[in-house]
Amino acid sequence: MKQKNKLWSGAFQKATDSSVEEFTASIQFDKALYNEEIACCIAHTIMLKKQKIITANKAKNIITGLNKIKKQIETNKFNFKIKNEDIHLSIESALFNLIGKDAGHLHTGRSRNDLIATDLRMYCIAASKEIIGLLMKLRATFIGMAEKEQATVFPGYTHLQVAQPILLGHHLLAYEAMLMRDTNRFINVIDQTNILPLGSGALAGSGYKFDRKLLANELGFNAISSNSMDAVSDRDFVIDMHSAMATCMIHISRLSEEIILWATKEFNLVQISDDFATGSSIMPQKKNPDVAELMRGKSARVIGNLMQILVLMKGLPLTYNRDLQEDKEPLFDSINTITSVLKITDGLLHALTFKRDEAEHKANSGFALATDVADYLVKKGIPFRESHEIVGLIVKYCTENNLALEELTLKQYQKFSKKFTSDITRLNVYSSLSNRNITGGTAPNQVKSAIKKAQTQLDQTNKKLKKEL
Ligand code: ARG
């Protein structure tokens, strides 16, 4: 008979088959949770001592052992073995090896089910904090760029066709607005995740007089869970985290797409500096936006990982099922992906030089001022639908005669409506921009105050987070 060697194998007659050991082990990836796991173990030991469930001496031995294990892991001296299954059993068996029998008290009244739920919540909170930090940095970069480009006239697009002139600062602030919502999304994730499952035991609640408030305080949780069955089987916080990451990656992907387009010869609106572009192995003339393309491409795996957790959870009966072990790898993958993407995004933004002359030229092209001509007639008393029709005919006339709107004489304008007077020939991109003088619009003074507002909001959030997180 094979030797029994598991912490849980009391009732087992046979040792685990090695193929099962390999198939069920999660230590290869859940070792990433060592920090949270050891913090939980220490908090639990402090609580067991305070509740007089274990003696002060035993608690001291356990905590000293746990700290040693933590050091071993952090200096790469810890040997993670498949036969120890997961992070919980790896640390507990290492503790046995280090301090002997006293280690046997550590698992009093707890289960790997409430432990893993607690570890994972702590991990998500720490990751959200890191992501928020990166988002704040990126928002500051966008605000700085908006300030620099607040007077840059840029073509605004709908349907990928030049639509109306805008200020580049306005366009850049649109991304800041998305990242502000992302920041708030991760703050909400932290709020929702900040609830302690420990004390829920395997599913029914622990059978000891535990001080769960003390556990929450030790581990920095705001609240304790109110239903043990929900606490061990809930992964909504993982879904929320994935969802916030996927939405954020969609924003990054849209930004990437725009940078890729702008950098083409066809758009010719931006130059990516050499240190952030790559070459082709065959075509010497190529300078490719590979960084932006990978940022766009990596959004696919983050979105895919959101689908994975949704499908994983669908139809799982209460409470713990081993399926839940599959929550970790995609989560770690998305967190690693989004953090590396947010870092490189900041670098890429700093590597962009906008082609201001070309941008202004494009903003003037494609009848971008047609709406302004229509608005002009409306201000002279013509109903909008009628003026839309008139300007449509003007655009048709220009197209047929290969003319731009600015090239039309007053006489030509007046063929279409007697309401046109000499001031129509003074219409240009600048008057068009100034006309959008409405909160949220692209008029220069609106963009200026939007920059100020974004900066104030960012400073306030920074201050608030410094206090709270
Ligand atoms: N490795 C498991 C997980 O990640 C640990 C949780 C409890 N395992 C168990 N067999 N009850 O979900």
C-alpha cells in the first residue's frame, strides 16, 4: 500500500494517485497568495490566543514559524511541492516541519474554504489599489497632454469621416473621463470586496467562540460576512474585478486603435517616437505601432477572462465546489495584463508628437464646417430642417465644382439663400470651435475650464484615497 502523507488523509486507506495529485494541485499558481495566506494565519493565531483557545506560548511559536516561512518564500528558499496541493497546505506542512506539534493548532475552527475566500478578497483589494494608482498616473498624463494641446485644432470624426473641428485637448480629456469612471469602478470593487469571510468555516460557520471583528481589524477588512454559506461560495467580487478590468481594457483598446490610425500615412496625425515603435524584418520602410496593437490585442484576453468566471459560476450549487479553484489563473492573468498595459500606455503617450499643421488642415477638410453653416441660417430665423436641406445642396454644389466651403463667394452662397450676408465668409474653424461654448463642448474656454476641473477632481480623489486606502 502507498504511504499516506496528507494533512487530511485520516480516513483514507490509500494514498492519492500521483495523476490525481497533479490534476488537483493549485500550488503552481496559488503560491501568489502566500502573503495574504500568512497574514490570515497570523491573524487567526492572534485571535485563537485572545479567545483562550490556544496558549500564548503556542501562539508565539506558530507566529514565529509563520514569519520564518514568509522570509523563506520571499528569499526563494521555500520549496513548493505538488504533493502539498495548495498554498494553505504548503504553509501548514512547512509549519509542522519547523515547529512540530504546535502547528496542529493553526487550523482550529477554520477551513480552506473560508481561507481561500479571504485570501482572494485581500488579493483583489491589493491589486485594485495598484491599478487605481496606475489609473491616476495615466489621468495626470492625459490632463498634462490636454493642457499642452488645448489650442491644437484637430479633426473630429464620426463614422471614421471628418465631422466637425475639435480641439485636441478636448479629445484627450475624453479619455481622462473614461479613466475617471474606471478609477471609480475599482474603488467600488474595493468597497464590495472589503468583507471578511473568515469564521465561516467550511460552510456552516465555525464551531468556536471566534472574535470575527478582531480578525477583520487585524486583516484590514471593513465588515464581516453575514452568511457563512454565501461567504464561502461567493465570487461576485472576482466577477466585479474582471468586469472593471475588462471595461478599462476596452478604453485602452479604443485609445490604441486611434493611435494606430493616427500614425498611418493616411491619417498622418501623430508621430510615434522610434523608441516606442518597431520595424519590419522584411520591409525597411516600415515603422509599426506594435505597442499600441498589443495593448489593443491584450484587451481580448481580459474580456475572455471575464467570460470564463461568468461561465464558471453559472449553475454552481452552494457552497464550495472545487470548480472554484479555476477562479485564480484567469484573475491573476488579467491583473498582470492590465498592470503591464497601463504602465506601457503611459510610456506610449509620452512618445507621441501630434502633427498640428496636418491636423488643422484635416479639420478644415471634408466640409467639417457644414453644421456651422446650417447653424448660421438657423440663427437668421430659418428652421433647422430647412437649413440642413439648403446646406446639403451647397455641399453638393461644392462637390460637383471641386470647391471647399471657404472658397465660396457671398454671391454663390446667396444663390442658395438670401439670408446669407458678408459675415458668412468669415466662418472658419476658430469661429466653429468658439461656437461650441457649452458645458462639455469644445470651445477653447470650455476646454480650459474642463482641464482645470479634471485636475481638481484628480487632486481630490488622490487626497481622499491617501486617507482611506
Ligand atoms: N485550492 C482550493 C481553491 O483554490 C482551496 C480551497 C478549498 N479546497 C477544498 N478542497 N475544500 O479553491
